[in-house]
Amino acid sequence: MRGAELRTVNGRNIVDLSDAEIARVRELVQAGGFEVVGIASPVLKCVLPGGPEIDGRFQQDVFGAAYSFDDQPRLAKRSMEVAEALGAKIIRVFSYWRTIEPRECFDDAAKALAELAAEAEPRGLIIALENEHACNVGTASEVSELWGRLPAPPSNLKMLWDPANCHVAGERPFPEGYAQLPKDRIIHIHAKDCRLHGHTPVWCELGKGDIAWRGQLAALKADGYSGWISLETHWPGPGGNKLDASRICARKLKDLITVRS
């Protein structure tokens, strides 16, 4: 494990830390021999004004990032400043909280994503849209459709593929979902596993849930994916020990990523 994707530090979202705190984070990460891969920002994780009713079936995980639509310009600016300060190239963003009619929000989301990419481009930064089950773009088919709303997608607008989020949103992520994705746009991967209880995910050890991780990882390798795979720590682990959970899942990920003949 050589990289770190940063979301919260000491219970606070990374974009809410001061410049001095960010400098300290960079010192600590570098001292551990890690590269900061990306900023897991909360940008566009908010209600779209005038949009359809929010879909209450999906839990809105905020991770210390409960912001409004009016906060978004400030959050975007700060996310880019933090990314530059930490030497990160990727900024993860979303597509507004999921509504009962997600596709009615796609044009607004596409416009916002294009604007973010335009703002990030002179800085040499990449905007990565994550498919998130609690947001309007949750499945691979929704990713594909939103991409179609962008006549000329900016070259620095990419996607962060999270198969488990796709599963929670109601679509089988592999092989059906993955087959619909624009493969050349995948810049980052989130790895976690779960089973479903209704629309609620029950997080579990990687490889022991419903996500076909061995097949997914083999397909990514076959398609030439060379980016990072970020291990998400949603599973609380044995006895609620997330450090042990991370160690267990990291070992399992290493095993899964070894494609055997």
C-alpha cells in the first residue's frame, strides 16, 4: 500500500482543514512513504434546487460533509487548493443527492461537471465523477447516459468506478454494469464489498459479499487499467476494529488481484 486517498482527518473533512493543518497532513503522509492519490471531496453531494423529490430509500453518507448547494463554489475552490497543496491529481465529485427521477437531473449535473473540469484544467487536476448510490448517477448505465449529455467531454473529466455502489443502486456491476462504462475514462477504483438488505448495504469483508471482485479485477487488468485501487473502510471489521478490517481486506485484495491461469 503506497498511496492514500484523503477524505476525513481527525473527524473533519479534508476541505475544512486549515492550510497549516493540510501542511501537517502532507508531512505525516510523506513520512509514512505514501503518495496522496486524490481528494475525496464532497463536491456536488447536495440537494439540486428545483429538482425532483429526494429518494429516501438510500442513506446519505456525509462523512463530516453536510453542505448546501450554495456551498459548492467554495468547496470546489478549496478542493483544488488542497489537492495542489498535497500533490494530488484527482478530485472526486458527485451528481447531487439522488431523486426519484435521477435522469431529470443529468443535464444540470453534466453542466456542473463540465464547469468543474474547466476550472481544474489549468491547474493540471482531474475531476472524477463517482457513481454513488445515494446520488443521481449511481449505476453504470446512468454513467453512460450522463456521458452522452456531454457532446465533447473535457479530457480531464474522468470517472471513479465503485462496483459496490452500483450494486446498491440496483444494477449488477459485473459483468453487466462494467460493460457499459467508457473504459478510457476510468481513472480510479473504490474497493469494498456488501450484501443487500432491501436498499441498505450490509458491508462485509472484501470477497465475501455480492460483488464479483475477482472477475472485475481481471477485466480491469485485461482492459489496461493502470490506476489506483482505493480500499474503502466501510466494513467495521471484527469487534468494530476498522484497522483490523483494513488489514484483512488489504490481504484479500492482494489475493483477488492476482489473476491465476
